[in-house]
Amino acid sequence: MADCRFEHITKRFGSVVAVNDFNLTIADKEFVTLVGPSGCGKSTTLNLLAGLEDPSEGLIYIDDKVVNEVPSGKRDIAMVFQSYALYPHMRVRENIGFGLKVRGMPVDEIERRVQEAAGILGIEPLLDRRPRELSGGQRQRVALGRAITRDPKIFLLDEPLSNLDAKLRTQMRADLKLLFDRLGGTVVYVTHDQAEAMTLSDRVVVMRFGVVQQVGAPLDLYDDPDNMFVAGFLGNPSMNFIECDLERQGDQLRLRTGEVRWPLPLNSSGALAAQSNDSFVLGIRPEDITVGLMDELDPNTSVPCTVHLVEHMGALNVIYTDVAEQRVVATMESAFDARTGDPARLAFKVEKIHIFDPETSQKVRF
Ligand SMILES: Nc1ncnc2c1ncn2[C@@H]1O[C@H](COP(=O)(O)OP(=O)(O)OP(=O)(O)O)[C@@H](O)[C@H]1O
Ligand SMILES: [Mg+2]
């Protein structure tokens, strides 16, 4: 297994900058996920590491060796493509062993490795079928099997679950996690699905327009996003962003929207006072809000709202409310029976509030 490093990597396609000054060191046996919306440069970054694209600028290292000039086939990586790229005329056994055969491995060693991979992936009974006789999830396992048998330095996976239906996706996500924990390989994984990024990774790299927005452990990014993009991208339903204005009453600083004055973390005043702007965005995750009927929440620590819609999802209720003409979404496990238009109150976990500068979208740290 291996570590790898991107040093000031930029990739241009004509006038399009697909990847812009990308810097990242991936440790041996680390599972790193590149996540972001369509077109943000995830696949291009993966292809650069694979050697399928050449960088316009910068250096790529594998095990401290610059590999810019090393052809793809010599980088000792195995890639799983979104499309699986299985050979339709070959049986599963031959599909999995194909890369080894091309490399001239003896037949009995190929067979041993194919059996081993099939065992790990639970597809032994399928070895004599052809791809068209398999379900999407089974095909996906065959594509993984082909990567595993190679025993590469680095596994690269580009949206490997995106062809599956929601249920199978969740199941395969868990299977993948267990599989790579067991294999102990270095993995670079690409997805636009924030839930996959959150659940699979040791570290997540959030990208936008070819630029890295933030790198960190999933929960660190979730709890402490650097900017509004990262804050809004991770989590479902997304973090609420509430536009508000700074109000100074003597020494006291408040954030208000219309007539509503928001509760704020005690230690935020100094940071707010130091800002030059008067407009801010208050960020709060749905699970950090409690909704109650008028008499259920303390009026000193909660704000009035109007119920817009309640979605009962079984384990969770999603409650859409309006506060001073801003939509605020809350999720609660406990029952909340209210109808559209009902007056209610919202209480925030004050220590979970984030404040952003709307001009730069950066978090105001306090
Ligand atoms: N071969 C190419 N020629 C020209 N432009 C390209 C090429 N490959 C990618 N691009 C452009 O580079 C940008 C990044 O593309 P990339 O495929 O890396 O995005 P992505 O994050 O993988 O998106 P998706 O989630 O849709 O797969 C896009 O604007 C894309 O149009
Ligand atoms: Mg892509």
C-alpha cells in the first residue's frame, strides 16, 4: 500500500479550469473521499492520480516518487469506474481475472485470487454468469472484485454506487466500508453524495468549481464548516441559513431579522463587534432546533414562528416553519402535531449556532 500527494495540481481543458491548485497528502491506508456537485473536478482529480489525464501544472507523488511521467499501467493503482466497464462477452470469473491475465500471471494464481475476491465479496455462485445475467449490485461487486485481485497500491473509485437504487446503495455503502476496513487499502473515493462521504471516509475533501473548500474528518467538517458552501453541502436536510442584521444597543450586540432577535452564543459578541459589516447569516442545523407549541417553550429563549408544513417520516418529523419571512426547517424525533398556519415557537441549541459573513461566505469564528 502507499501514500500519495498532490502538489499545486491544476488541470485545464482549454479555457475550463477543472482543477485549480489542488494540494492534498493522502496517508497510507487512508480512505479519502472527494465530494462536491457535478462538474466540480472530482473525476478529473481521480483521473490525474490514475494517470489517465496529465496535469497542466504541479506534481503528483506516489510513495514520495513523482509519477507525472509514469504511465497509468505502471502506477500500480486499480480503478473502479461508475459504469463498471465489465466485458459483456466474458463470464464473471474472466472479468475479475482479466487484468491479471494481461499481466501474464500464471493461471492457477489467477484462479486463486479470483476465488479469494469472490469469497470476500460473496459472489462465488455467480462466477460462471455473464454481466447481463447480474443485478446492478452484483455487477458492482464484480467490478470491485477486479480491483481487489490486483492488490494495488491505491484503490480509486469513481461514483461506484451511483447506478444502484436507494436501498441497495445504502447496503453497498455499508459493505464497502467493511470491505476496505478489512483490506486496509489506501482508497480515493469520488461521490457527489454527502451521505456516502460522511459515512465511508477517514477524511473528506469538499470541492467546488475545481477548488478545495475544506478538508477534514467528516464530523469535524459537519460541526465546524469553514464556509457556507461546506455547511450547506453536508447534512440532509441542509443547515438553515437565516439572513440577519447586527443591532447595537449600547454594549449589547444582537442579530435580528425583522422583529425577531436571535439567541446567540455568549462568546460571539467580541467577534461580531470586530466585523466591519452589519449583515450576517446565522446558520443552524435542523436537528439543533426544537419546535414547540406556543405554551411549550420558554418565551425568553425561543422565537415565534408559523408552521408551514409537517412531514412525518416515521422515525423523524421534518417541520418547515416561517420566522420573519425566512424558512426555517427543524427535525425532531418526538411527535409534533400541528397544521399549516399554526403559531409555534422555535428554540435553538445556542452553542450550535454558526455565523457567516454573507459577502465572503466565510464563517465568523469566535
Ligand atoms: N475531457 C474534457 N474536456 C473538456 N472539459 C472537460 C473534460 N473533462 C472534464 N471537463 C470539464 O471539467 C470540469 C470538471 O469535470 P469533472 O468530470 O472532473 O467533474 P465531476 O466533479 O467529476 O462531475 P460529475 O459529478 O458530474 O461526475 C467540468 O466543467 C467538465 O465539463
Ligand atoms: Mg465525475
